[in-house]
Amino acid sequence: MDIRTRNAVTVAGRPGGQPMVFAHGFGCDQAMWRLVTPAFEPDYQLVLFDYVGAGGSDLGAWRPERYATLDGYADDVLEICAELDLEDVVFVGHSVSSMVGVLAAAREPSRFAGLVMVCPSPCYLDDDGYTGGFTRPDIDELLESLDSNYLGWSAAMAPVIMGNPDRPHLGAELTNSFCRTDPRIAREFARVTFLSDNRGDLAKVPVPSLVLQSRHDAIAPVPVGEYVHEQLPDSELVVLEVNGHCPHLSDPDLTTAAIGAFLARRGTR
């Protein structure tokens, strides 16, 4: 299989520069990084892609058995890195992609130099001593709504996820992105996303990590970001004074500055 075609891989930035791999969240595609990536083009080789089912990916490559867990998505990331012969990778993942990055880095630590996690959550379900933000009935209701009326769910949920009601165009962009995603694949990806528990994988990450947390996030509240930071062996937590689950869209300058500062501190720039 042509991996570049499967995941609609695009390469930009400085040839031969340290690679930054940008991975989008649920219901999104690589275009969601367009406001962040220009700042890194002069110094880094930028690699963007779409998960199977999103953007320009090959929908025919989707297999339920491969993508029944986040490990299948981590396989895709590692295959892209191998195809492009990428080493010393800075992996930038939004939302569920943060955990995909955790799995990939734990599996092939020598390939990665650092992780940047934008609004991560290792587990969305509340548990004893852990605040995930959702109860099991919450998740069941969300998935049932998504199954019964994906387009309606997208129109209702995207503005909540975006979290900037004073800028309705942002919620509309996320709604449109959700609606462009293949509904059948999106339903399965949502199930995998919201029912996964990767808390035990955080301690396996051997590289420096940045946890970027929005101050107000309906999907991943501040205690989740704090938990991720506490469990990672070598991490920094930056709480952005912003609203919503997509600061790379709603507040790209702050997001870019935080990532750039992390790279500078860690000597990757």
C-alpha cells in the first residue's frame, strides 16, 4: 500500500530540517494546523497527514480490525515516519492524537525527540480519584446521538467543542470539518476515542513532552491536563488562558508561541 496516498501525506518547510509531525484530532484533518505551521517552516521539516477516513485519505484503506483501538492509528504514524525516514521527530498531536503520539513514542522511542500534546486526555471517563470530565451515561448518550444522527450531532457538538460562541465562524468551521469526515468511520473513531484508557501508557513516554491545556475546555478540563503532566516522566504544563478544545484554531498565536518556547528550551531549535 502507498502510505503517502493512504494518509494524504504532505511535506513542507526546510528540507533536511528536524521533522515536526502534526496529527489532527477527531473529526478534523491536516488543514486545521494551517495557522500554526507557518511559524515553523523556516527551521523545521513539516509533515502533515490525514487519518484514514478524514480529509484526503484513502477511505478504502480503513479496516475495522486495524482501527478498533488507538494502536492502529499509532501504527499509521510509525509507518509514515518509516516511509519518510524520519528521525528525531517532534510529534504535535491534538486531542486524541496526543495519545496516539504517546503510543508511538513508547513503541519506537529512538525515533522521537519530543511530544507536544494539545488538549490531551488519556481517559474521558471519571474514575475513583480521576476526573475525566464525563460519566459513562454521558459517553453512552454522546455515542448514541452520534450513531443515530451524525450530521445533527456534528452541528450541535462542534460549537460546544470549539467553545468560542462570540466567534461563531469557528464553530461553523469545525462543524463543516466533522461533516466532511466519513460518517461510518467517524462513528467508530469516536467510540475508540471516548472509550480508550491510556493512563497507564503515560509513564512509558521516554521523551520530553509539552502539555498544552486550555483554561476552559468542555472536552478535556484542566484537571486532565494536570494529570497528564504529573504522569509523564519529563513534561511541562502550560495552561493557555483561552476557551475551547481547539486553541490552534481559536488562538493560534498563543499556541505557536508556547510550542516555540518549548522547542527553544529543549534545544531542538
